Amino acid sequence: MTNNQTMAMFYQNFMEEVLFAADKETSGWTTEDFLTSVMLEYLEEAGEVTDPIICPFRGRGLQLNAYAFSEDCENIDIFVSIFSDNDVPRSVSQTDVDASIKRAIELYHRATNDLYTAFQKDNDTYEFAISIFQNRSNIKTVRICALTNGLVKPIPFKNITIGGAEVSFNIWDIDRLYRCVSSGKMRETIEIDFEEKFQKTIPCIENSTSDKYSVYLAIINGELLAALYDEFRDRLLEKNVRSFLQVKGGVNKGIRDTLRDEPDMFLAYNNGISVTAESVEIVRDENGKPSIKSIRDMQIVNGGQTTASIFNARNDKKIAADLSKVFVQMKLSVIQSTEAMDEIVPRISTFANTQNKIQVADFSANDPFHRRIEELSRTVWAPAQSGMKPQNWFYERARGQYADMLSRESTPKRKKEYKETHPLFTKTDLAKYENTWDQLPYQVSEGAQKNFHKFMLRLKDYKGFVPDEAYYHNLIAKAILFRQTEKLVQKQQYGGYRANIVTYTLAFLSYKTAQRIDLERIWKEQTLTPALEWEIIEVSKFVQKLIVNPPGGANVGEWCKKEKCWQAIRDYEYVISDALQGELISVARPTAGPQPATSSIASLTEEDQKLIDTVAAIPAETWFALSRWAKETKNFQPWQRSLLFSVGGVVGRGQKPSIKQAGHAMKAYNEALTKGFSI
């Protein structure tokens, strides 16, 4: 969204997003639920919520539209929505807001008791209720948030306590969302006045050697840093590093041990945190020495692990860390302009992040991959089907592009026609399709944003990859495959966990067919064959049973995020029907191809020779089939496919490949096996 977009334009585009979501979905949701879905997408981008789960439920005196749990289940977000079907934002009364919040309070209260008994285990709401019941003694904070596309006047809420948990209240109306988005930062600006809030300032050393930024070096107390994270959570972390905030790695164990055993040595052992800001207010003592009084738009771009670990140590009774003895080095960079911030902050995030040995990916929509997909989506039209208008799938590289195009259509009829001829898919949709096809359903189950980040990390391994029209055809075929599967699964009325069932069903079929489903045929016909639809339904039946009955009575949602879940489903005994087998891409041996000479295998180590012998022992027919499979399924780079064919020729002539050939071939062979390739 451009910064000069008016509130009226933003509301119109926002409602277009809601209505379009309602048009393409088949889940049985109400418009209120689609409002929830779209608004939470914005709030997730803004760092206000992590991994929200849409879970519509209304009962007598109860309401739930969505929820989110922290990993340790100590912090719960409950969302209730108020939808207004108006052309312009209307005022929402405090009475309506209070009523929704009271329904959410009662819902939480009931969930700490026996609400879970009212649902079957395969129901989405069951997981919400049973998770709260099982963790009721550990829950520390509950945030109840009302979402609305209307306008709400400020309401002075007071926190309450339920069963030892502090319950706070929050409202996101359309005006607050507009201000957040139009700020250009896609987050609410954090303003911290240390003197007012903590009755202290932070002594610092100041340095200004550039017209682009100023730097302040300071030492911040562990108690203060933990308090800041407690209040602002992920909003305090620059967007690129949120995905890497884990508390299980070896580095964090080292931090934990230092906090517990040698808190006074933390400053010496730890690299500290890097922070950026829009501005700071400096005060000086009688000797002119500077201190930081306040910071506007504080963002931790490096040191998220450190910050979260200190916070967790404060709350973990087993560690019993004395944070009064903990001090952390802070480098604060104040960026002078928005333009400079967009350029400098990602670099600081990348270059400074060495403590946890993480290569921070650039998740920007400006990545060349996404720009190329956008170009293809604007120029490549799907084949016209009998009695139907040709379609031009619309890739939304940046949020708001599709709504902007719709706003140019002058009448409801024209808008409807545009939606029919320009199906929408987004960056997170693309990542969902690709990671499902590549048999990573447990990553897809982690949620749209986390899955997208992991897809981008995978993409970084294919440097220089430029999508072509053939790739785009396959991508749209995967989109059709995914969306048709959603509809087929919905018709089975399993009760819940549709998203998990869909990704696991398709990942299983991808594996079981060795990715030989004819994507080009799906592209040309813009639909699935009856045989493929039948297979999807059959596979979804046992997938659903395995998903909703995790071992040891584990949480279904968390079980779906584990690779062990995928292993259990992948290894399920199942035979593809003859009808679908007849439609799969053939990987018969090619009759022609390059026949390069072999290289010398002299001066090899024993390990090298063993690798070469292993490759030579695999029949030439297998290498030819693998080369054909890779080409037909668009796996591997062209040079890899050629190499596999060459290895087949070498082995077929009774010779042995070079160590270089053997290394590349074996790596591709093993990767193909994990994707279901067999002969």
C-alpha cells in the first residue's frame, strides 16, 4: 500500500480482500471469519501475532474466531470479530465490543474447566479447549483482542485475573490497522520513555560520523531488557529475525548456563544486541555526559536469541537467574531517513548476525524470483477451456496489488468478471504449493509466514535460478491441484484440520508417485482428472485418521508440525490405483543422448573409490530413468539431468565415472529417493 493512500481507499481495498477470500474459500466460514483471516494476515506481518489459527466457534455466551499460543503455552491470544457489511466504516458501539469480549472471557473460563468435553477430537475447537485445559496451571498471560472493520472509540480496559493468568484486552479496528499499514513499516511504532516508564536513563557513548546514521553504545541491564521483551514481544524484533527466534539451540543453552551459573560474566561472554531506531532523545548530566531518555521505533535486528533467552531465564524457576547482575552490550543505530532505513537495516541484520551462525535470508518481495513470477503471471494466459473464458492467474508479489486492480473495475459485474478471469495467488500460497509438492507438509503445517520463510531459505540454495514459462506452468498446476484438493477434502466433512489433511495428502501422492503426476496436463486442462480426484479422496481418508490420532495423545496441531508425523504417513502401506498409474509420466529409458568420455580415477582415496564403485554398481537403466524422471518432474538443474544421463552411458559401457561425476550423481540419486523415485 502506498503511503498516500486514503482511509477510504484502504477500507475499500480491505473489504475487497475479505470478499475475495470469501469467494475462493469452500470451508463454510461466514464473512466474519474471512474478516478475521484477512485482518490476522496483516497483524502477523506487523508482528502483533504469531501463527494464528482461524477457529470459528459460537455457543451460548461464547465466541471464538481465532487463537494463538506461544510455544510454551504460557501466553494465549484469543480473537473475537465484529463484522459490518457497509460501504464505509461505521461506528461500533462499546456495548457491542464489550459483549464480544465478555463472550471470549467466558470461553476462556470454560476452557480451563471442561469445555473440551463438548467436542469430538477431530474438531478444531477441541484442540483449543484441550490445550488450555492441559496447560491451565502454566498460562501466565491471556490477551483478548477484538477485531473489526468498523471504528471504535477508545475504551479504558482494566486487566483482570482468571485462575492465576493475567487477562488483558485489546482492539484492532480499521482505523488502527490503516495507521499501522500507512506508516510504511507494516507495524505499530514502539515508543519507549525509559525515564517515565522505568525511572532511569541509559548512559551511553555517542558517535556521529555519517549523514545517514548515528551510533550510540550502551550497557543495558538484564532486568530492563527482559521487561521490554515482556511488554512488546515479537514487535521488538526486526521482521527478518523473528523466524529465527528459537530457544532450543546450543547457543541458547550456553546463554542459559551463563545466566544461571555466572550472571556477572554475561557481559564478557555475550556479543550483545544490535538495535535500530528512528530517533532517540538524549539528556545530559551536569558534566555533559549523554544518556538515552527515550527511543522511537526500537527494533532488535541482532540479538533476538539473547533477548528471548534472558526473558525465559527470568520466568524459569529452574534457572533462578539473578538478572540484576546481568548486563548486555547494546549498539544503537539511529537511521536518519525511511529510505536509508530500508537499505541499511537489512544489511545490519545480515552482517551483524554471527552469534548464532545464521544466514538471514532476504524475505523481501523484491527478490528477483518473485519479480519474475509476477512478470510471468501478467503475460502468460492459461489455455482456454470449452465454454469458459481463458484465465490469467494473478500473482500478488506485494500486498494490495490485487485489490488495487479490482478497484479499477467500475461496477460489481466487472469486478466479478475480473475475479473469474484472474485467480489470485500470493507469496505464501506459492510457498505452500511448492513445499507440499517437495514433501515438506510438516513445514507447511507451521503456518503461512514460517513456511514462506523456510521456502525462501531453500530458494537461496538455488542461486541464479530464474523461473521460466515451463516452471510457471507447473506452479499453476500445483495451485490447481492444491485448491481442488481443498474442495474435495471439504466435501468429506472430516470435521477439522483441513489444511493439514490437504498438505499431507498431496505430499503423500507426490512421494508415492515419485512426483510423476502430469502437471503439464493439469495446466493444459486447468482441472484434475477423475482418477486423480478419486485418489486424493482415498488418500485423504487414512491421512485424516493418522493426523487426528497422534501417538501418546499429543496435540494434533503440534504433531502435524513434526517430521515424525510425515514419516508415519509417508510409510503407510498404500498402492496407487491402476487408473492413476496409467496417467503418470513415464520414465522409460531414453534412446538418445550425449556419450562423454570417462575421466581418470587414478590418485583416489579409498573413500573416493568406494563412492565410484557404489555409483557404478547401480544399473545404467536406473541412471537413465532418473535422468528422465528429473526432466519430466522438473527436478534438479539441467546440468544435473545431463550428468545423470552421462553416468548412465558410462555405466552402460562397463566403465566407471569420475569422482566428480560420482559425487554429483549420488547426491541427486539420494535426494530423488527421498522424493519417491524408484524403478
